Amino acid sequence: MELPKQFQEQMQTLLAEEYPAYLASFDDVSRQGLRANGCKIMPQQLQAIAPFSLEAVPWCDSGFTYATGERPAKHPYYHAGLYYLQEPSAMTPAAVLSVEPGERVLDVCAAPGGKATQLAAKLQGKGILIANDISAGRAKALLKNIELCGIRNAIVMSETPQRLAERFAGYFDKILIDAPCSGEGMFRKEPDMVKSWTPELLEFCKTQQAELLEYCATMLKDGGMLLYSTCTFSVEENEGSIGKFLQTHTEFSLLPIQKDWGFAPGQPPLQDCARLYPHRIVGEGHFVALLQKNGNAQSVPVAEESPVNPKELGDYTTFIQENVTATLDGILQLYGDTVCLLPKGAPDTKGLRVLRSGWQLGTCKKGRFTPAQAFAMGLRSTEYRNTLLLSLEDARVLRYLKGETLDAPECADGWALVCVDGYPLGWGKCQKGRLKNKYAVSWKWE
């Protein structure tokens, strides 16, 4: 691989005697990773049932690498949302940011969703996650991954950081900025990125990084934590961006990050940051800085959503009473004909570009409620009465994922929750032992 000359000179200065080892890493096989989705399954449970070999990622308690040639994306467990495919070093930012259930969390550059879904698993369904991406196209991929992982308490947006800062000043306990960058840490995995690397790109990214830090500083409450990360090695985009921010924001302090597992310290004087290099770890590379805003931990309140009148929901209430055994706790809302359940305390997002508010339960047209794919993914099999419980070896699993009609004599008539090994895949409508497939069309297995 022909690396840009300026980049080579930069890395020689940065790594000194380690530079030959870094160059040699380009000849190594890039290791792929996946992360157990804590909203559905514990890492030990996934490791026990996974039909492919998994090795733990030491800095992420839910992360694994898998062997070259294995295809976890083409497995029913992936379609059940049991794991998320993620490069091992990209698991670091959300692993370092200590998120607790009940907190208000923002992932401001969230697409395609790896870090957002990892943060949601830490929340364990309690609190509020706002997952935002300024690109409407990328935000659609983010939404799918939020729904696939069965996350109930997320609000997915496609807004500018400036607009968010105008509405959410002092609102968040934790914020993650996975900042746009020149992508030097992806050169081995995606060689085409080498061609797009230019000094002009680096300058453009520095400007965006500075703006993101400014807006997120406004949105973080006193006492809150902000995690800044990139997948580049550039000192200017990493320690340079953080150093300039700290010079003008004395209310922030840099917190130390554990340096086990081959992590390198940041460049002086910001050694508390962490650098991940591909010749030191199993991964492509990352930079991580953890900051805390000084002051007492007090959130600034914002206007909250109001519940919808149940009379507007048609036969939704009857459907829930007859079929769902769990208590659905939250704020019911109707957006057009879409029924959503927002987490308690959800902010009023009127006027913002919102792709999804909370957990999409279904649609209500002419008084008739139809359950949504996202509703199925957020349920547990024990929370619904009429289930089609299929084992992984059952040929009907793949037929269902392909959108085919199934024989299902074990199901009662009506809406059935189709599951593989007890984990929901989606809906079907059963009548006299035949299940009409209601799996989301855009999710079907090709």
C-alpha cells in the first residue's frame, strides 16, 4: 500500500522506533469484531451459543473478535439483534464513557449506530438516549440498528449540533463525540481511504471538531462527562483539538484513561488521553479523550412530551391487554398514524428533525392497530402470549427471514411473535395453522 508521504513523515515523528512495527501491521490480517447486545443477551450467554469462535476484546467486556472467513452477518442470531458487528478499537469510546441506567445520554455523531447501541446497553432501558446524525441518509441506517437491537428508550434525530445546543443546554449527563476525522486509523481496513487523505481534509475536520466540542460543552450539565474520539492518528485532530478546547474552557478537566491492553498515552502534555495503534492492539486504531465539566451534577430541565389521549389509539389498548404480558411503562404518543412509547421524562422535540421518538409500537389506521417490527425486536418472548418458538435448526427460521409463509400449527390465530431460540425476529399473522409472514420487507434475507 502506498501511503501519502506527508502521512508517513507524520507517523515516523509520532512513533519513532515503533514506526517499523506500525508499517509491518499492514501485512497482518485485519481482525473483525462483534459486540454482544446487552439489551438482549449477556456476553457469556452469547459466547456459549455462538456457532463461531469468539475471543474476548480485553478493553470491552461485551466485545469479541471472530475468525477470518466466518460470516456472523449471515446468521439468524444477527437478525435477532443478539450482537452488533463492530471493529474492536471502535468499541473503546463507549466502553470508556461510564454510563449509568437512568442518565440522559447524547451520541451526537451516531451513525451507523455501533457506539449508540453500546451506550443503550449500558442504560438498560432506563433513562434517555438521543442518537443523532446530521446526515439524513446515515441516520436511516442508525435507526435500523437501534430498532434491530431492540432499544426502547432512544430518540433518533438528524439535526445540526447547533440546533441541538439551542434546545438542550445543560441537559445531558454524558455526551459522546465520535468526531469526523481524516480516518488514518482505517487505512489498513479500507485502503480506498488513503486516496481521499489530503492536508485540506485534515483542516476541514479540525474545524468540524472544534464546532462539535463547543456545542456539546453547552449541552453537558455541570458534573457531566464528555468523551471525544476519532479513528485518526493526527496529533492536530486529537491532542490539538482537545488542547485548544481546554485552553478556552477552564470549566473542563481531562480525566485519565486506563492504559492497559497495549494502549499508548496521548502526546504530551495530554498523556491522560489514550491512543490505540494497530501494531499494539487487535484493532485498527483510535484516539480517546475523557473530559469532565466542573460543578455540581445538576441537570437543566426542558419541556417534556405530553401523553396522547388513549381514545385516539383505536384498538391498540385491546391489542396490548389481550397479547402483551409486560407493563409498557412510558409516554404514549401518536405521530400521524404511528404509535410510539417514549421513555419517561422524554424532552419535547417539536420542531426538530426526528426520525423516531422512543419505541415504535405500531400504526393505527382507521382504528385498527398493526404492530411494528421495532415492537417485536424490543419484546422478550416471555412478554407476549402467542409465540412461534423455533429452534435454530428449524428450517422455518430461514424461510421466515426470507419472507415466506409458514406452516405453524402450534400457533393460535392472530398476531404471533416469531422467535429463534427464544429471541424475537418479527411478526406473523396466523390463521388455521398458516402463518402469513409480516417480517419487515426491507429487512428480508436476500
